[in-house]
Amino acid sequence: MRRVLLQAAAMLLCAAMLLCGGCGENTESAEQSASTDAAEAVTKDVFAMDTYMTLTAYGDGASDAVDQAVNYIETLDAMLSTGSADSEISKLNETGSAVLSSEAAELFARALEIAEATDGAFHPLLYPIMEAWGFPTHEYRVPDAAELESLLQLTDLDDVTLDADSGLVTFLKEGMKADLGGIAKGYTSSQIMEIFQSCGVTSGMVSLGGNVQVLGAKPDGSDWRIALQNPDETENYLGVLETQDRAVITSGGYERYFEQDGTIYHHIIDAKTGYPAESGLQSVTIVSEDGTLADGLSTALFVMGLDTAKAYWQANSSTFDAIFLTDDDTLYVTAGLKDCFTSSDYDWIVIEEVQ
Ligand code: ADP
Ligand code: MG
């Protein structure tokens, strides 16, 4: 718990630094920064989806944009959370069949699409396994192999149907349960960008527990500078990404885990085994215009491991870029980011497109 709070604090600090246009070099507060900008900043912090969030918008419409976005986050949380018994997903999980609202059904469809595209590395039906490990309740335990084997029978993607017109989702086996936690935050940040735009905002950012999405450029026209968290040391960054109109979303085993008998068990599950993914990666950051995709792929490519993830990027390089940190602390950056990524601590290896 303490570690989670420390990380949350580091993430908020990081978000504040973004507004100052620099990481580590500028200690102004976000508020001071706003008063010197031509366009005034409106910032709000909220706790939702089990994480600390910071929303910032600039210029006319900013106040309205941020207020609408905060309300919307609460709506989505109530719709998607596996933790609240009244959510649409919880009701589906309880009964094995439910008509979802059009928005939840669309996101469910997107989750199935990403699952298929990643050969189940992203997998929205692992909730029975998450429960067996105790992640939802924080009452952690290590399930035995036979238990996991039987729970894996409840995770076949062919055993779920979704009727796109009516929103009816049906599980074909009793005990199946969905979990959109692997894409919910990315979907939320991408929708917030739409809300900002609909309010006339052209410059803004949101950080959902360190997962960032930015709209446009900073008010002065320069790129946003987004610091990437280092799994080992919360104060030092892996590097800084300069970008506009992108989601920058990281998955790592260090984000949520427990330790038993000297072994660390983290919260990203390999659907092929039911165990936390041991893929040789510490973290994967995805950079994409599409926040939902970025979130889904950050989880999926973490499960895949470097070689498969590299090949996946090479086959899909028009839709995203990625940064990988391996267990032996080697940093890899896909070619699309080589001119906008800097790191003071790491020499990094560029992953090139296949010719
Ligand atoms: P976070 O939400 O902590 O930022 P992720 O985006 O990687 O990190 O999502 C991890 C969450 O997604 C887990 O807490 C769990 O709810 C769910 N999950 C775990 N393993 C998978 C998986 N292989 N595919 C999709 N979702 C997963
Ligand atoms: Mg994810």
C-alpha cells in the first residue's frame, strides 16, 4: 500500500512537471506556470479507477472541459469497474449474460478485437484468475497448478458472444468473468481528449496514474515533454518523450504485486499459463494516437516479451510506437520515436522497421 502511495505521489509530481515543460530542470509549480502562459490552465486532481488522476486544459472552455471530464470519469468508473457490484461489468460477471449500454458494448468489442489481434496476450476474460490470485481484494495467495488449470477453462475467447446491435454479451460457461481493467484507463484518456475538443480546448493533458494522453501542443506551441517512470527508482526517469496528440501508456509488473516466499507475483497474467507473465520485460510503454489501443497493447506486449513484441510492432508500426525495458536493464525504442526520445541514464537500442 505504501509503495502504491509513493508511486502515486511520484506520478502526480511527474504530471506537474509536464506542465512546466521540463523534467528535473524546472521546479515551478503548475499554478505559477499557468499564470505566465498566455492561455490560463485549469487543473483538477481526482481519485478514480483505483488511481490518482490529473487533468489539465488550457484556454477558453478549459474550466467546462475539465468539469465535464471529471463527471465522465465517474460515469465510466461506475460502468466498468469490477470492484463495484452495480457496474455493468459486475452485473455481467454475476449473471453470465447482460445487455450492455452502447458505450460499454463498444469497449467490450474493442477488447475482443485487441485480444484477437494479439493472439490472446491481451485477454479480457482473466478475471476468475485475477480473483484466484487475490488481486481484486488484496487478499493475496498463490493458487496451485490444478486450480489455475481448471480456471483456465473459463477463459476461452470462443466462449463469449457479443451482439453488436443489442449489446447483449453472453458467456457460454458458468463462472466466466470479464475484466476491462487492461484498457479502461486508455479508453478514458482518449475520450477525455474528445471532451476537451468538444469544449473548444486545443491544448490539454491527462495523467491517469502515470498513463498520459496529451491534446495538441503546449499552449506556447512546443511539444509536451512526458517523463517515463523508471521501475527501479521512482525519482529517476527512464527518459523523456517529446510529443503532441498522443497517449503514452506504460504497463509493468512493478505497478501492482505481492511477494510470497521470496517470489514476486505481479498483476499482468499470461492467459496461456494463468501465472503472472514472465517475459523478460520490466516495462512496456506504448505511444499512439489511440489511447485504448495504447493501453491494450502495453499489457499485451508486456506479456509477449521482446522478440514477439518487436515482430508485432514491425507488422503494425503505422499505429503505434513502443519503448521496452528488459529485466537486464536494456532499453529498446522503436524507430518512430528515435528523434523525440531522450535519456540521460540509458544508452538505448533502436528497433528498426523491416526493409
Ligand atoms: P494498469 O491498469 O495497472 O496500469 P495494465 O494496463 O497493464 O496496468 O492492466 C493490468 C490490469 O489488466 C490488471 O490489473 C488486470 O485487471 C487486467 N489484466 C491482467 N492481465 C491481463 C491480460 N493479459 N490482458 C488484459 N488484461 C489483463
Ligand atoms: Mg493496459
